[in-house]
Amino acid sequence: MRFQDQVAIVTGAGSGIGRETALQLAREGAVVAVADIDVARAEAVAAEAGAERALAVAVDVTAAEQVRQMVRTVLDRFGRIDVLVSNAGWDRTGPFVETDEALWDKVIAINFRGHLACVHAVLPAMIERGAGRIVTVASDAGRVGSSGEVVYSGAKGAVIAFTKGVAREVARSGIAVNCVAPGLTDTPMLAEVSVGSERLMEAIVRSIPMRRLGRPEEVAQAILFLASGQATYITGQTLSVNGGLTMV
Ligand SMILES: NC(=O)c1ccc[n+]([C@@H]2O[C@H](COP(=O)([O-])OP(=O)(O)OC[C@H]3O[C@@H](n4cnc5c(N)ncnc54)[C@H](O)[C@@H]3O)[C@@H](O)[C@H]2O)c1
């Protein structure tokens, strides 16, 4: 069990990739804070993980004070944080020219500033202990760009650069910071953004060398690897999990 007695926070853990990550961490021995803006979903995942293995936490990652409160709750209850998986995200597709500032603000707040708030909130306790592992979840859209989700691509690119910068700053404090960049993964988010673009999705899937969507558990496996003691000399890296769609 790679995470025996470790304490982990997973944001956006009520659904999709975050849910699978929280469940796999719990199966591998961690106690997991299942954090999500949708508390009912977080509670359902925490119940699935087992009451002794998981704690549901309501948090909006765009509200820095709520994020700090989440971290205080976890520290008060469990005394330490070994792992942060900063995964919460949101997307709305459409041509950039038809977007407005309200949408830009929302996309950037969830997909970029949310990571700043979460990483900023956990670092003091990790620095004090001289140990910690952080995995941010970006997207291949942040490496190569993606039409129809241009602002999201920009925010995800910012997450990748942010991850590298923080990794440099905290490496000497014993903290590793890495990023997982999923490709198209079969989750409720993908289902939502694909509505009305089913033929386009089929064409994209045909262009994936493995000819299929990823499964959330396959992304979770990469996250757990980077969060584990098997990745002790890896920091500042971005690992795409995408069936070969992009190779950068
Ligand atoms: N599914 C894909 O194809 C895909 C591809 C590339 C990257 N990603 C990224 O993977 C991550 C997980 O996505 P998913 O596909 O599992 O999505 P999902 O919609 O299934 O799950 C996302 C979760 O985040 C939560 N969330 C949204 N806004 C939040 C907020 N402000 N505060 C706290 N929680 C919030 C939602 O309630 C939801 O439970 C996201 O960062 C997403 O951008 C997904």
C-alpha cells in the first residue's frame, strides 16, 4: 500500500478523475479529504471510500478563504498533509470570438486561480515538515491549444508553467510538484462539453492513436504514481495521459 497512513486532499473529488483519484488513494491506505463545491457528491464519494478512510469537505476553490479553511480542517483533524491533488476544473466550449469577460473570469478563476489558492494553502505545513507531494491536473489543451476552449487552454497552460515554477521554489524543502495533463477522458465534464459535437468527437477519437477515450481511473493511476514514493526524483514535470493524441 503506497499511501499507508498518509493524508491526502483531492479537489474536484466528487466526480470523474478526482473521484477515481480519491478512491484509489483510499484503497492504497491514505486518509482522503474529498473536496468539492458539490458537497452531496463529495459525501457520496467519501461514503464509497469508507467513513474511516475519507472526509467530505465543501470547498469552492475560487474562494481562497474557503480553501484555507479546508486546509485548517484537514490539519486539525489529521495533523498533516502528505499529498495535494489539485484537480478541480470546469469548461465551456464555443468560439473565442463569442466569449465575454464574465466567462474568461470564471474559466480562469476555477482552472488557474483555484490551483494557486490550493497550493498556496498547503505549502506552509509541507515546508514545516520538509515533505510533501503535489500533483496539479491541467490538460493537453494547455500544452498544444484546443479550438473551442481557448481560454481554458490558456488557463491550463498557466497551470503547467505555475507547477514548474513552484517545483523549483520548494524542491529544497523536500516537496515535489508535478502535473498530469489528461487528454480526452470519459467523465461527466467531457459528456457535458460534447453535447451537440458528437460527430466532431468521433473524428477526434479516430485521430487518437489508441482509438478510444481515456478512462478516469487511467488518469488517476498517473496521478497516484506522481504522488507516491515511486516518483522521488521527479519534479516540475508534466505527464500527458492521452492515448498518444499529442506527443510533446
Ligand atoms: N475529462 C476530460 O476530457 C479532461 C481533459 C483534460 C483535462 N481535464 C481536467 O481534469 C480535471 C477533472 O475533470 P473531470 O473530467 O473529472 O471533470 P468532472 O466535471 O467530472 O469533475 C470536476 C469536479 O470539479 C468540481 N468543481 C468544479 N468547480 C469547482 C470549484 N470551483 N471548487 C471545487 N470543486 C469544483 C465539480 O463539482 C466536479 O465534481 C479538471 O481539471 C479538468 O479540466 C479533463
